[in-house]
Amino acid sequence: MIQLRSYLGGQWVAGNGSPQTLLNPATEEPLANASSGGLDLRGALEHARARGGPALRALPFAERGALLKAMADAMQGERDRLIELGIANGGNTRSDAKFDVDGAIGTLLEYSEISKALGARKFLVDGEGIQLGRSARFHGQHISVPRQGVAVHINAFNFPAWGFAEKAAVALLVGMPVLAKPATSSAMVAHRIMEILAEKKILPEGALSLLVGSPGELVSLLGAQDVLAFTGSGDTGARIRSAKNVIEHSIRINVEADSLNAAVLGADVEPRSDMYELFLKDVVRDMTQKAGQKCTAIRRVLVSRKVIDEVKSDLIELLSTVKVGNPADEDVRMGPLATASQLSDAREGVARLGGKLAFGSLSPFPHKGFFTTPVLVESPGDAVHEHEVFGPVASLLAYESDPGRIVAKGNGGLVSSIYSEDQGFLEQVVMDIAPYHGRVFLGHPKIELSPGPGTVLPQLVHGGPGRAGGGEELGGPRGLAFYMQRVALEGSRPVITKLLG
Amino acid sequence: MIQLRSYLGGQWVAGNGSPQTLLNPATEEPLANASSGGLDLRGALEHARARGGPALRALPFAERGALLKAMADAMQGERDRLIELGIANGGNTRSDAKFDVDGAIGTLLEYSEISKALGARKFLVDGEGIQLGRSARFHGQHISVPRQGVAVHINAFNFPAWGFAEKAAVALLVGMPVLAKPATSSAMVAHRIMEILAEKKILPEGALSLLVGSPGELVSLLGAQDVLAFTGSGDTGARIRSAKNVIEHSIRINVEADSLNAAVLGADVEPRSDMYELFLKDVVRDMTQKAGQKCTAIRRVLVSRKVIDEVKSDLIELLSTVKVGNPADEDVRMGPLATASQLSDAREGVARLGGKLAFGSLSPFPHKGFFTTPVLVESPGDAVHEHEVFGPVASLLAYESDPGRIVAKGNGGLVSSIYSEDQGFLEQVVMDIAPYHGRVFLGHPKIELSPGPGTVLPQLVHGGPGRAGGGEELGGPRGLAFYMQRVALEGSRPVITKLLG
């Protein structure tokens, strides 16, 4: 069996101790082993700080952006292989795996484009110069400089390529070396990407490391110039955030965690209209794409009481056409969940939601693999606003007049969506729910190839307050701030002007 | 004796339980009692969220800015009384007390000015619209909206007026109601400000509350839409940040904590030159203003070895002219520390620094009051980079060639300063220390009325990474972000354009 190694300190190293076995979640066939026992994490971080950081910071933004382009090109060259690994190790359909790999490549290319506007500088100038005194001589200018530590990225299992690339692109563009830790269960894709990049020597030594297996004491080794970005469960996010040295050294942490994303259908929308069909399509896509294992997937479907029966029967009809099975079969539309524990969590989660199943079943499949049907819950209890079921599961809720109040019960989310052509309703709901979200998606049937609310775009921020972890990533150049220190230069205008070149 | 009450839920309320007695730190005369026992903090927060928030958010920025102007005018009208309270309750010289009160008024006025550019909007538009698809129809626009909770401000004892106003100005301008908790020992200034503002009914009901006394369970009552900004010790900052509900709900926290601010004299600077004299003046001002009780005060004085003896003797000469005593006496240049425990902490801190005293003494004064002399430490141990002594205490250190490396040992600070006219040296040191600071001050003798590094200006960011708490405040419009949620609107361009008006 394949032993996945880690890439630390500029070389491939094997961990010892009891390994975790990576499976094909559709067949439960073992694919690889991984262990991080005994690896020198302290040395790996030190190597990244001492070698990778200075090498990256010596480059201007445009050259760092060219590295991202080279990473994207190298991945594009092995796209088919990466997709196959996503199908085998991730339980992805081909379409799901493409979504992940192409999202990764697209995000790298987007940040490569952004680098062109940042040009030959090695730091960012933030805003205009400011006259501070009565005379113009006393002057202030904010700049943002790269932090001098390591960017540690703890990624989620659901997007092994995209999750890696969206975080790495931004950190590397800023000039911070990256140590990425993919979720072990689906690590084969990220591991292959690291192999491609290391083999082609695309990045300076120490700029990118990969830790495969348990993070061990990783978090406890971070210092004040390091940053940590985590995507995963709220519980793990809370553990990271409360780690002793994170608190003591004010280590900058970005968390993307749970989210009870809502889709709101306006009372103005007539069944069978284009807007109505778009709404149904987006709900079904989000329930079934990646078997619902997207942090942005619609979990709460809010419709006015007068159409709830019609929406329910339409969703049931669409969901019943979704073929669930081994994603290696071309006609399968939804694959298994990623692991046995994800499947049992999803089953327990549905039970916790209360209500009843309008569609789907929790019964085990009569063959191997971590399969479930899509599940549509009706009349759920209050847990629908508190507990995210990370699978192909959504709940249908009726609203009377104030959907924004119901959406807000989720206490902070990544994205919610509104489908309406009533301008007053849109204004009201957008402003009601905006403080609780990182993104609000306004469905519109005239947008061709609309990706729906579940797709994270590098141009727009991704993250959300409260339950969603309080983080913010991407958003084009906005994402760079996390990896930089903003500092005000205060003094004589000619001196500062000369300093900034 | 005066019983200081709290202003909560739109009324003055008295706490019960064992009170804390506020003293005149120069005479140890009791001035007032304060207790927060039994106060309905949950109700106060709920009142602010339910009444103050909606009232503020209903106003456009320009009208919120007009409220700040009215606050400044009201405080200006009682400026003399506030200064007297600063002298009596804070141990401030008249100059120290003016620095605090005028800083408060100036910051309110600055944010009132900023509001004019933000105009009739109730939220901020963040950047340009973004074309997301091949057609211009698929569109994104970031906006920032006020958070719907309470801004809780836990302020430090050293700037009872300015600390209150700099935080309140920004939150109120955004549209968040404020609950301010001054440090109890010096709360009389903030209490009087609250009296002035409440009496004149300057703000909408629920927009501003004041909790005098212990914070009790305050932090545990906050939710995901609330924010908390704290200025004070790193230990308290760590306690707040690790509070259970802060971690669980990803409550947004801003901490300004300890800082070992450095002043670096370039090797090019000749003794007796204007730059040299400016450097000495800034060091002595920072050591003695507010008896060194400023988070931005210079703690580490770095000079090249060849001039260290000269600098030492010049500093000793200047420090020996500083008259220490009761600040009610006009010829006194430095008052006492704020409390008995501040004094004992400072004495213990000096002992912890190691080295020897080039100037000053730790001996008790032969009369009442929490007095110490200024203290200049030479040849300190490594603790000089780890422990902030919050009093009129600085350490003198020699550097050979690389002062930036020594400054960075402080592991994150609010501000450091460089005094040099050697462009190469300036560039090197600025870039070396920028990642570790929120502000870098470049001393220049041609700047008239230079406030030195120790003065926080509302136009420039205030905060710093690592030991300094990882926070950021002020910086003109930059400070608003903490109180807002940034959200990406994604959809049809005409719909979004119409939504934004």
C-alpha cells in the first residue's frame, strides 16, 4: 500500500507510529496509509521561516504572482490525474472532482492576475498620505508588510485541491511561506499536488510544506508572526482558538466553520416561473453536489407558507432523479460521504433536526461505501438553526412575513441566498441578513451559467461571523490583509516619500 | 463620600455589595466609592441592542457624526472640570490631564469630520463593483454594514477621557451602541463625561451606557453580533479572549495590551545636533508624561555603543530636573502612579529588568501618595524584551549594527521610533521592525510641535501584533471595520445597483 509522506524542510519525510488508512469511500478499499508520528514539526516551521520567508519576500508581488501561475499550469498539466484521485479518494463524481480541481487552478490564476496590479513593490501602500499637522511636513502613510512567520493552513476534507490552493495562493502572493495540512482522509489529492510542485521545483525552497497526518503539536509551536487559517468544524476551530500560545501571543487565526446557509424564496415568485425553477435548481445542486459536503451548501430552505407544498413536491420530484452510487460510474450523480464517521454524523444530525423526512431515508445501503440518499426534512425543530448536518441534507421551513428574522437565528453564516424580483422585499431581507453573513447571493434567472450560492469565487469574500467562525478569506486583494501587518509610518513627508520609493 | 453610579438601560443605577474606593493618588484621600454588585448587566445589554442600535442605525453617517460633534462640544464646555478631576483622581499634572481631555475631544471631532465624507449612507460601499462572469450582468459588490449587537469597551486607567472617546467615537459613528467600562480607580472622569452627555440628552436612548465598578459577568453575556474592545494588561486580554462564549461564538475582540516600545538613535546622529536633542526630548517626555503610564511610552532606548555614555549622562541631566510631587502644585512636572498596586508592580518590574539604575531610586517617598522617581535602567537583562514596567521607567541598551533585530525581540509592539538622517539605515530598520508594529515614528527636528511617538493620533492606526494584543484601532476610516460586517453581494448587476441606491 502507498505510504503518503510529508514534505517538510524541503524534503519528503515519512512519519512513524500507527498510520491512518485512506479509503475509497465508495468501495471502502484501502488506498494509502499516512502517519505524522515523530516528524520534526519545529524544524519544519523554522526552515520555512528561515528559508522560505526571506526567499519569497525578496520577490516583488508580480514575481510571486508568476509563481502562482506556474503552480496553476503545473496542476493543469496533471488535471486528469488529480480528478481521478478526487473520484477514488474523495467519493467525488467526475463533476465534483472537476469543481474542486478547476476551482483550485482558477483561484491561483485569479491571484496571479491580481499580482500584476501590485507590480514591482514588495509591500502594499495603504491609502493616501495624510497631513498630520498644520504644516504639510508632518505626514503619515500606512503600509502593509508581509508577516515574518509561517502561514499554517489546516484544510477541510471536502475540497482537497481548492481548499489548499485558495489559502496558499493568497499567503504566497503576500510573501509568507505556507505549511499546509490537508484532512488526512482525502489527502491524496493535496499530496499529489505537492509532488507535482516539488518535482518541478516551482517554488523557492521552504516556501511550501505539506504535513500529511495528524497535526500533533503543530499549533503549540506557532509564534506571534505566524498565522493559522483553519477550515473545518466549529469544535476544532474553538480548540485552536483557545490554545495556550494562540491566546498568549495573540496569534492571528482565521476560522471558517459551521454555517446554516439559507435560501429564501420571495412570496412574489410564482411556481413555474424562471426564478422559481432557478431556486429549485440551486437547492438541488447544493444538496447533491459533493454529496452536500460544502460549507456553503443550502441547509435551510425558506418559502412562504402558501407555496410550501408545491415546493416540497417539486423538490421531491427532482431529488428522486438523482442517482446515488459509486462515482466511478458515469451515470451516478451523487457519490458517498467522505468517511464512515461523516456518514454516522450525518445520520445522527438528521435525527437531531427533528421533524420528518419529506424525501430520503437513513437506512443503510445494501452494499459497501458511506452512502446516504439526499434527505429533505420538513417541520424541523429549533435545532435546524443550531446544528449543521454536513451531507446531502436540507430542511424546508415556512415563513409568514419576516424571513430575515428566521435566517438570523443561524447566528452567523457564510452565505444565504434570496430569490425574488420584489425590490422592497430584497432590500428588506438583504439588510436584515447582511450583518450575519459574509456573502448574500441574489438569484436571477437572466444570469447565464450562474454558479449558485454554493460556489466560492476568489473575487468575493468567503467567511462569516459567529457560528461561521468569524473569518474572512479571498475577496480579491482583501484576502491579503490577513497575512500582512498594517503599520502607520509617521514623520517628515520628504523622508517618508523617499522611503517608499 | 460620593457614590458613583452606573448609567445602564437609560438610567442611573447604584450597585450594591462591597465598594471599591477611588483615591487621590497624590494624597491617598478617598474621593468616591463605586460598586457594580447586583446590576442588571443582561438587561443593560439587551436595552442597548433593542433601543440604542436601531436608533443609531436609522441615522446616516453624517448625522451620527453630528452626534460626535455634539459630544465634543459638551465636553469642551466642561473641559476645566474634567481636567480638575484628572488631576485629583488620576494623579495627572495639568498638562497630563489636558493631554487626556483634549485627546478625547480631538478624536471625537476627527471622526465627526470623517463622517462628512460618508454622507447620507447608512452603510459603506467597499471597493468597486466586480464583473464575475463573461457577461457584465453577473456582478459582485462588497458592502460593510453595522453589526447588530453592542460594542463593549473595557478601558484602561491611564486615559479615562481619551480611552473612552477614541473607542466610542468609532463605534457610534458606525451605528453600534456602546457600553463603556472605565477602569474603576480613575473612573471619575468618564463618569462625569457620562453625566454631561446624559444630562444634555445628546445621544439616542440606549446608545451609550457606562458601567462603573467590576465587570462581573459582562463578558459571558456577549453574543456573536457584539464586539469587545479592551485596553489594558496582556493577562486580562488573554482572559477575555479565552472566555468560553468568546471562543464559542467567535466574538470579535480587539486587544491593546503590553508593548516594549523602542526608540532607536542612528549611529549617524551627532550629539548636540537637532536630531539628537529631539531624541532626548522624546525619551524624557515619554518617561515622565503621565508618569510613564502610557501604552505607547518608550521602554527601550537603543543607541550605538560609541555614544551610550554620552546619552546616559544627558538623560540623567534632563531627568534630574523633573520635579515629582502632587500635581495640584503648578511647578510639579510628574505626578504619582495611579494606584498603590501600580506602584508596587512598577517597583517589582524594575527589579525584574535586572541591570542597574543609572538614574532614580525605588525607595519609598517620605510622604503619602503613590510616588516614584523616573528610573533609567542600564545593562538590563533579557527581561527588558519581555516585561513592560508601566511607569516612568526606561532601559538604555547599546546596539552594534543591527538594532532592528533587538527591537523585534519585543515580539510585537504598538510603536517604535527611529532618529536618523541616514536613508539606508532608515530603510533597513523600518522594514525590519514594521512587521512587529502598528506604527513606526520617524523623528525629525524640522517637524514643528512634533508630538513624539507616544501620542496616538486618530488618523493613524493604533495597535500592534503579538505581545501588543494583535489589535488595531483608529487609523481614520480604517477603524470602522471592527464594528462592521463586510458582506459580498452577488447577483444581477441592475438588481444590486438598484439595491445600493
